[in-house]
Amino acid sequence: MTDRALHEALRQQAEQHPMELPSNFAYTTMRRIAKEQQARQRHEKVVATVTIGACSLLGIGVMGYCYGEALLKGLYAMLHHTEGFGVVPGLAFCCLFLATLNYFLRRHFSRY
């Protein structure tokens, strides 16, 4: 009995006050969806940037901890002995190659 009475009350209320959607419902809905997608993409980009930065800092820290003394000795030898400057062209070429490779891979695989 209560179910039937409830259904009847709801039916009467729906007849008295029919719900209507606004005329620009589709536009506002699509606009809200687009804003949510932009917010999600922005959040993903921030998370990716923070993750890459943290991994880079961690890698530099580990390299400094493990090889710091050897790197400092090599840098000292390179700066104070003239035979150490023979390594500079090779290092410059490697840096240029890796920077170029990074540029092309970023252009090819980047989503942002």
C-alpha cells in the first residue's frame, strides 16, 4: 500500500511541476566536460614534470654519492694539466649528439 501511495504522490508532483532542462543544456554540459578534460591534462602534465624532476635529481644525487670523488679528481686533473684538455672535444661532441637526439625524440614522441 505504501509503495503505491508513494508512486501516486510522485506522479502527481511530476504532473504539477514538470522538470525541464535549460535550452543550452548540451552546450553547458560539453563546456563542463571540456574544462574537466583540460584540468585532468594539466594535472597529468604537472605530475609528469614533477616525476621527471625528482628522478633527475635522484639520479644526479646517486651519481654524486657514488662517483663524486672520481669526478672531482678528473675535473681537477683536466683543469690543472694540459693533457686533460684532449677530452673536451669528445665530451662536447657527446653532449651535442645527446642534445640533438633528445630534440628529435621529444618531437617524435611528445604528447604535450
